[in-house]
Amino acid sequence: MQQVERLGLDHVLQSVSALEAVVLRSFGPCGGQVLFTRDTGQVMLSRSGSRILTALRLEHPLARMVVECVWKHSAVTGDGAKSFVLLLASLLRGIEAAASREMGVSRSCRTRAAEQAAAASRLAERLLAFGLEELDDAVGAAVDSHRDILSWEGGSSDADADARAPTVHRLLRAFFHTRVGRAHSDCISRLTFDLLSHWACPARRPSSILRFINSNFPALHTAASGFPTSCSRLMEGQVIHRDFSTPHPPSELQPISAVAISVHLRPSGSPGDVVLEVGGRENGGRAGEEGGDGILKYTAWAERSIDGVVRTLHLLGVSLLLSAVKQCEAALALARLAGVSVVECIAEDELSLFAYLSGVEPVSDCRLIGREHVASLAFCKPVVLGAHRYVHVAFSACEERLQLTPHSLVICGPGEGQTEQSASAVQDALKMLLTTWQPVIRAGTAPADERPSPRSRASSRPNMDILSGSASHAQAVVASSSARSVSEPGWVVPGGGTFEFLLHHALRRRSSVREQLPLLADALLSVPQRIHPRHPRRPAQAHARLLSRLRNHSRFDRRSGSHAPLEGGDASGHDVGPVPTSDWGLDSVSCKHQLILAVLQCARGLLRADALLRTRAPLQTEMRALSYSRSLEDTEESDEESG
């Protein structure tokens, strides 16, 4: 008999509180790293909330459900995994207290638990309805007077060093400070900012550039373990993660011509007079004689075909051949004699990126190689990164093709875990910036600059169409022209819990209309309280003085979005001390908005679960649904026949 376990609000809160205790170890600027040990003895050191949560071995379905919600949110925005758990735990505690006040006096504990669960579910439904209908207006009203716009240019020259830095760099530095630590945040943020600056193009939107780099990030970065993180750097062009199969070109730094090929160096098909046979003939002759002749003919034809392709490459002046497959020994020998360097077994995404940046398409039929398939490279040379040797190519400048300077990122680290953590943090930062440049919009609308635009260049690779002005599948939603977004793309606010504090006051002002808003408002304060753990009672007072100064605009620079350090004492006479601007950084408004919506949806889903049904075998829902539909069809047919 199947075991049924009744779920109450206490079960939900217990599961979320356990996850909260795990992420608190690495939350905030003062948080540390979490060390995991695998069964194989390998260790993993990370500060990423999504990596920490997904590495846990969770048995309870509620905990796995929360981790799945966190993972889906982080996969889109690249940030907010730890804040997700903290906000969810604080919100559930508030819902539990409010539900206890709402329920009446019951006779049994089971009835009280059922009434409490029903009251909590109603509160979660109301909060989610508010989040879907009115949260965007509340966010826009809360941060409108204190927000800033992301920019690549720095602030005024009379400001401090942090205020003169571009807002994009300051946002990246605050992001990496909680991911890779204070020691490496400046280095990684500077490299990420320089990478985006090299790929930036005045004619393209920032969101298009970010989508392109994010989708091609595996081919645009190289991990090199065994070196300090400070050795990370940018390299012009593209690093192909393979080595030369034949000697590399003698003139490494001179312009060369290259061809990308995706098939073997042999034309498809064979002449009609060439037949490959195995075995002897029945009407006379020695066994194996005819078959041997067929194999020899086939081999001779294949060698002549390869020699013809190599001669064509030599006539076209090609000195580098990039292949997606492994070529035969005869092809490598002939290429070596003709002075053509060969790089084999290149990954599909790397070959596609090379083809796009060089402006040519990979050849799929060796008989059709022409001048239009030859790419011009500035140089091609071997490069040693860590314990591996790769091929480094740079592309010739061509204003008609692209108005950018492609660069690749080399990420170094003492070990594989640190290198992988830095690479994951850089990709999450790209997702965070992409989410930041997407405005907070009303349901069913799309921003004007993100609507589908006609293709300016046909291409068979969807992820390569981003820089050429085409729209992705996610942008294929046509919105009404009369709808407007609540906030513009690129809104940021000072960090350190400022967004949560501003939205807390905005929700408190609306609490007279919606009685459940104080639950969300009080839950938002859990973030600044955890950011400033040494003074648990002072963050709200410090943010109150900050809010007062922001309103007076006495020490707030709207052009750079910076504010002066907070000084003075709180209401109890204690000295709070200065709050460094560099430690607070900037926060993304769009990321925070999506975080709150995701938390409300997760809370509603958790509180709607009534029972846990444990099964010994996986459920076969598709097969059962199919058999059920077939039984319905059989019943209808029998009814028609009887009628």
C-alpha cells in the first residue's frame, strides 16, 4: 500500500529553513566559501548559491522543489540564488504568523493545522496576485527618484575614484565581490568589462552584444589551471581549443588564408566505373582476385581525389585548413607536402564562431571550394595556456563585415575548481547584465527596442544572427503599441539592501489598500539585516538616513549614482560609522523585480501542496494518459455501434 504523508506549513518552513542555514554561510560581502567533498575525494570550493544548492543531496521533495525554483531563476538572471532562499524563508515565517492569527479556535490539532494551511495558501495567492498586477508599479515608484542608468562612460571628474568609474564596471565589481571574493573581484570585473568593451559596437544594442557573448561563451573563454587568478587576460581574436595536426605555418605573424571544412577531404560519391567488391567471382577466376582489384581501384581513386582537393587549396593560396572531423593519414601527408597546416576535430560551436567572424561558411563539399570560401586572417600561431597547446588566430579588419574587435578571455586559477568558479561567475554576470538591460514591463507587453526586426544578413546559425540585427525566438512576441514599460532598460540603485529598503517603504504606504503587503514588506528587510550582520538593529536606521540624503540630493550625484559615506549615530546614540560606497556597489532593478516574482510563485506552489505520495517506481504518466484516451475512444466507438 502506498504511503501518504500529510504536509503542513511547518514541514514547508522546516525544509526552507534548512536551506537557509546552508546559504547563510556564504551570503553577503562578509560571507565565506563552502567546501564540498565528493565521493571520489575531489573537493569543490564555491560561493555561488546555485552551485551550493544543486550540490546538496536532498531527500525531501519540498527541498528539491525549492532548489529547482532557485536553479531556474538563476539560469535566467544569473544572480539571486541566496537572496531567493532568504526572502522565501522570511516570507513563509510571516505567512505562518499571519495564518495563525486568522484561523479560529478549533477542537483538534488536525483541524487547526488544516485551517492554518488554508489561510496560508490564501495569503500566498493574494501576494502572487499583487506581484503579477501591481508589483511593477510599486517598484517603479520606489526607485524612480534614486535610480541610475547603466552606462559605459564614467562619472564627473570632481567625484571620487569609485564615482568616476562607469556604472557597468561598478555593477560588475559588486557582483563579483560576492562570487569570487574581495581579492579577485577587481581583476575579474575589469577583464569582463574590457571584454564587453572590445565586443561593443555603436550600431548594436547592448542586449544584442550580451546575448551573442553569452550564447558563444564556451568558445570565447579558455581555462588555464595552475596559475594565479591575476594572470587572467584577454587575447585578440579566437583561441581554438585544438593543436596543429601538421606543422604550423612558418610565418606565424603574417597574414594567411584559411578554409573551414566540416567533412573529410574526399568528394561525396564515386565514379561509376569504380566498384568496391569483397570476395571472388563465381564464373571463374581465383577467389579474392576481383575483390582485391576493386579495393585497389577505390584506394587509387580516393588518393587522386584528395590530391585534387589539396591542389585546389594550394592554387587558392590556402595555408590553414580547419576541420571539424579527423582526416585520414593520406590527407595529412598530402597537406604537409603542399605546405597546408591542418587543425582537426574542432568543436562545432568553435567552428561556427570562426566562420561567422571570418565572414565565410564552412565547406560541406570539397568539390565546391572556391575563392569565396577562403578567409583572410591577420595571423595564426600556436599558444600554450596552462598544460595545453592551442591555435590562436586573429581576423583581418573589415568594416563591411563587423565593426568590432573580437577578443577571447583566458581565465586562470590555482586549481580546476577555482578556474571553473571564475568562468561560471563571468557567464552569470553576462546573464545579470542582460536581465538588467531588459526593462520591467507589464504583462503581455514588450519594449519597443526589443521587437522583431528584419534580418540584415541571412545565416543558418540562430545564435550568430544576434550581431546582425535579427530577433531571437524569445523576442517574437508582438506587443501593443499603446503599452509602456514601467521602468527603462538599465535601471540600477545603490546596493547594500537599498532596493529592499525602498520597496519596503513603498509597500508600507500601500498597506492600507492591500492588507497582506506588510508580510512582503517585512520579508524584504531580511536582506539588509543579513548584509550587515554586525549591527542587526542598525541597517534600517542607516538606510533611513541614506534615504533622507537621497531625497535632499545634497550629497547624491544623479549622473554617477554615487552617494557619500554615512556618518553619525543612530537613534540610540551609537555610532554606526561610515558605510563605504565601494562595498555597497550597485544592484540591478530588473533582477530584483524578477527575484521577488519568483519567490512569490515558489511560495504559492509550496503552500498548495497538501500531501506527499511516496511510490516505489517512477510514475508513467504519459503511458497512463495514452491508455486512458484509448479506452475513451473504444467506449465511444462501442456506444456508436450499439446506437
